Amino acid sequence: MTRSQRDTLLRLPAVLLLIAVMISHSVADPARQSPDEKYNRTEVLAKFDTAIASANNQRHKRMLVILRTYAERDETELLLPSNQFRRLPPEIGLLTQLTKINLSNNLFSSLPAEFGKLTNLISLNLSDNQIANLPAEFAQLTKLEVLNLERNQLRNFPVEIVKSNKLKRLFLAENHLRKIPKEIGALTELEELQLAKNQISALPASIGLLTKLTKLTLAENNLKGLPQEFGNLIMLPELDLSDNKLTKLPPEMGQLINLTKLDLSNNKLTQLPREIENLEKLTSLTLMKNQLTSLPDQLGMFKSYEELDLSFNQLESLPASIGELTNLTKIILTKNNLTSLPPEIGLLTNLKTLELSDNRLTRFPPEIANLTNLTSFDFRNNNFSSQESEIGKLTSLTYLKIQDRLGSPQPLVVIGKPNAQQKNEIVIYNLQITGIPPGLEHLANLKSLTIAGLRSSKIPPEIGKLKNLKTLEIISHQITKLPKEIGNLKNLESLSIEARQVTVLPPWIGELSNLKTLRLKYLKIQELPAEIKQLKNLETLDLHIIASGRFMVEVISLPNLKELLISGNKVDLPTIRKKILQSQAKQ
């Protein structure tokens, strides 16, 4: 609602406001009884009328009129989110029939003491306001089952709510809480507790009394440890402790036998308790950005794991028992100190994603070739001293990069997960020796190939066997000639070439009849071949080349050309075409 609309609404007579609220609700059932038998509607309406008559502020009067309508209709739900209301009148306490209130996304900074009279409330949503404290009378809301106070200005845990012993769902995320009091243990019916994005440094032992919890989020706090009583929360299927300052976990963590997903990322853990092996139902464990130097020897207990993220740690090796995790589909080991992989890695035949970039690997075990379901494989920035022939056997791969570690002469192969726009992509960076790994031509699923920094004067002719390729990018200042086999790539739609030593764009360019985008950068060519006119489907032509202007007429005549850039400057095609036609007419 715009400001002008709100101002118009404020000028409406009270009776029209009442009608506006009435038509926004379903017709009330005349026979419906108020939840509170002591509720006297006639008396309540009279009090509202008195308050409305004496109200001086139009916004205040508007709120009173709306509340009166709810009272008159015996509504049990008050739904007024996103209205920029700043103040609740004390008369809110007259609506004792209410069982549900949604006042989220307003501008309330406090609640009146009369709020405590709404003793029939079961669900209350006050999220996205500016509330810093709750009135003491809030303790009278003993029927509450759902309370949402997320994204407010709370600095202290609202102890007033602990008498709401029927509370099942409590949302306090994104406040400024520093401490959770022991009184929280009184909320023994809690099933969901959201405390993420606060400043909590410790949990009381009484947290262990909340044995009915099935959902708990504590991410993005300042937790340094967990009480041993934490192990009593055995109903939890998921637990998010990411982005804290945990240095160790209590052995009692092993009692959380129903956990299926555990996120411990971005902490300061140096080791895991052996008892974590008891979590047999765990399918996803995230340990990225810790300080782990080793893993438990017996990983076989984690046979149900499907995803394992150990990136950004200090692991130097993997135990042989890694091969027992046969349900794994994804392993992330980026940014560790691994120097080798155990042969047992080849037993993980269900693996689809393997990320090993930024380690100290010098070779792969031959068994890596058994990972025939692998589609995403990233091992940039390692210390490989030779090309890895096993790559050509991983025929399901969809995205391949080959790149050197910065400052290192050794070549390195990378394969990573494609994004939604770049399925089946291979990127080859900074190669030494011949550059491209053997068997590349067998990767028939490839749709996109990038070769960057090739330290060879030639591109292997095998590139012409990638018949399904749609995107090809070549960035190399060593190559002197483009192989004719590129002309075999009839499905190519985008071709980008950056090469300072290339002096000729071969005639085969005209054979790429499906080409829509052609980018040529830093080529030392004097003119484009006449065959360029055969690219009838070309839509974008980007030229950063040393060339004469003799190509202009041929280029402009391309029927589907929509964008022409010369040295980064966009050419006004309509104007150029008009001038050419005028010039031709004069001749």
C-alpha cells in the first residue's frame, strides 16, 4: 500500500473502514460461540465506540475501527501483517476471543500490558517488528503453542514466555540474544526452537530437558561449547550448528541417534569424538571450514552417508575405510593438505561429485577410473607432474577444468559442477606439455569446452571429434594456428578465440552454419575470410583484432546480425547499414 493510499484510507469515515474489513473476511457464522464464555460483545463494542469517539490521531482511530470490526464479528483470528502500524491501543485487550494473531512486518516497538488479557491465544506472529521487550503480563498467555518473534530487537531472552508450558514452536532467530536462561527448560513441550543469527555464547544445561525437540537451529552464534545434556535431545533429525566457535563436541553427541543431517561448518573443531560413529542414520555431514587434521579410522559406521563436506580443513590423508561409504554421491575435500588418495576411493561407484581442488596431490590411484558415474570432478591447484590418463575413462563427466597451481609449472586437471546455463562443460586452464589429457575425445557428452593458457603452439586435432560441442572457447598466446578440425563441429553455436600469435582466420569458419556468437580477440589478422558471409545465423560478432576495415560490408550484410562490437565499442548497425546503402546507391 502506497503512502497516498494509506492517507486516503485514514480520511475514510469509520463506517467505510468497517465495511472494508468486513468484506476481507468470510461471512461469520451467526451461531458461532465466543471461545470465552465471559466475553460480552455489547459491552466490548461500547468501549470501542467510546475510544473511537475520543481518539484524536487518525491512525489510532483507524486501528480502533478495525479492531472493533473484529470484535463485532466475533473473529478469532486477527490478521494485520505489513501495514506499518506503530502502536497497538490498549483496547486490543478487549478481543479476548482471539486465538490467532499475525502482526508481522509492522513497526511495533512495544506491546501494551493489556496484551496479557488475550488468554485464548494459541498462535502469535510478531516477527519483523522492532520489539525490544515483552510486558510482564505476557506470562498470562498460557495457551500459546506458536510464538514467532524473529527479526526484532530482543537483547534478552523473554522469560515471560516460560509459563506458556504448552508452547510447541518458538522462533527467536535474528535478534540480539547473548544468553539463554536456565528457565528455558520449563518449555518441555517444545518441538521446534529457532535461535539462529543471535550472539549466544553458551547454552544452559537445562536445554537437555527439551526432549521433544525435532528441529533446532543454532547457526551463526558465538557458541564455544555444548553442555553434555545436549545429548538428551534424541528426537532431533536435523541439527545446524554452523558458523559458531565450537572447539570440541561432547561425547554425548553420539546419543543423537535419530540425526540424519548435521551441519558443523565454520567452527574451530580439531577432531571429532569417536562417539559420533553411533549416528548410524546420518546421511549428510558438513564439516567445512574447521581445523580437522584427521578423521576417525573407522568410517564404516557412516554407510548411510550420501554427502560429506570436509573442505577448508587441514586433512593430510583419508582413511582406507572411506571406501565403505558406498552410498556417497558427493564428497567435497577442497582446501586441505591431502598428498594422496587411498585406492579404496575407487569403491565409491555411486559418486557423482568429487571436489579435490587446492590440495597437494601429485597423482591419482588407478582406481579413480572406476568412478564412472562421476559428473562433477574438481582437482584444480594440486601438484600433478604428468597428465592423468584416467580422465578419459570418466565418460559421464560434464565439466572439466585443467589449471596450474599459481606459480607452479605443473599441469593440473579440474572438473567441476556445471551451472544451469552451462551443462556438460569442460574448462582447461594453464597447461604445460601438450596440455589436454588423453582420451578427451571420448567425452561424447560435452557441450562446452574452454581451453585457457595452453603452453603449446598447437591444439590437438582430436578436438574435432567432439561433435556435440555447442560452445568452444580458446584462450592461448602460444598457439599460432587454428586446427581445421574445428570446422567439423557443426553443432557449434558459440566460438570465442583469444590468441595473439594467430594471423589467419581459416576459411573453415564458414562451415559453422549454426554459429550464433563469434568473438575474436587480439588475433593479428588483416581481414576476415570471405566465408564469413556464410554464417547466416550469426547474431553477435565481437572483434578485438588488428584488421583493416575491408570486412565491414560483408559483416553488415549478415541477415541475423543483431550486435556488432569493435574493440569493445558497440556499432550502431542501423545507421551503418543505412550509410552503406546510400553509398552503394550513389555508385
